[in-house]
Amino acid sequence: MGVAFVQVFATYGWSRFAMLNDEQVVCDVGSRAIEQAFRDTNVTMTEWIRTPYDVKEDKLEEYLLRMRDRTRGKITHV
């Protein structure tokens, strides 16, 4: 999956991203593979937010706004 994200970023010329995932092991393992794919192509992760599985809507909105501010509107959600 990481290669697909890298290809999309290359197509649009994006060089920064933030990642949001819950703390479940499956999500964490997939996220680490995506992080490595970006690192291998010099794309910068500005922030990696790990949330509880039952994150509340207002907190989720806060995270998304923070991600937008740190990536200039380019959000990748896994």
C-alpha cells in the first residue's frame, strides 16, 4: 500500500504528509510500512497521530485541523 501512496504523492508533487491511525496493532503495522515507503523517497512526515480506537468526534476534528495546518491541506488517512 505504501508504494501506491508514494505514486500518488509523486503525481501531484507533494512532499509532506501527516498520518492518522488508531492504536490497533493492524493499523500500526500498516502505517509503519507506509512511513518507510515515504522515507525511502524523501517525503517528509510532519506528524503521526495515533488515536484511541474510540476517539471522540471533537477530538478527531482537532486532529484533522492540525494535520491540515502542518501539511498545507494534504491529508493522508490510513
